[in-house]
Amino acid sequence: MNPLSMNTTLSALHAAARSAGAGEAGDVTVAGAAGSGGDFAAALKGALDAVSARQDHAAQLAKGFELGDGTDLPEVMINMQKARLAFQTTMQVRNKLVAAYQDIMNMPL
């Protein structure tokens, strides 16, 4: 995987996260770390924390709906889909990173 492809993938992920409504604290951390040349581990941790927070929020909304706390069904379903999309995006990034690692490890010296 060449650097241009990786940058394009990361840009697409940031755009997808913003359009999916991941503009909470996790997205700011990832954008700040990537833009300022921050380390990769911090950016990855920020992204994973944002996905986890989105899943927790969706679970809380679902529980609130089940208990009849006044949460409306469309809001619950939209947040559940956003959490699912964020998780699927994370899994695809992981798959690409593992494939890139395997390609590097299989290169002859």
C-alpha cells in the first residue's frame, strides 16, 4: 500500500466520520493528532474511543426507549445505524492495516 493510498483512505475515513455525526470529542482528537503529526497510537486510540462512545450512546438510547423514558424510535434507530457504520468502518481499517502489515512482512530483503 503506497502512502498516497493510505492518505486517501484516512481522508475518506475522516470525511465519513464527520458525515456520520462523529463530531464529538473523539473526532477532534483524531483530526488534531493526524494534522499536527501526532503519533499513530494516539490517533488510533482516539478513533477507537469515539467508536466505543458512539456504541455506548446508542445502547443507552435503546435502553431508554425500552424503559419508556421518552426517547423516540427514529432517534434510537439512527444512532444505532451510526454506531454500526462506525464499527464497520473501524473493521475495514483494521483489515487494511493487517493486509498492509502482511504485505510488508512478505517483502523479500
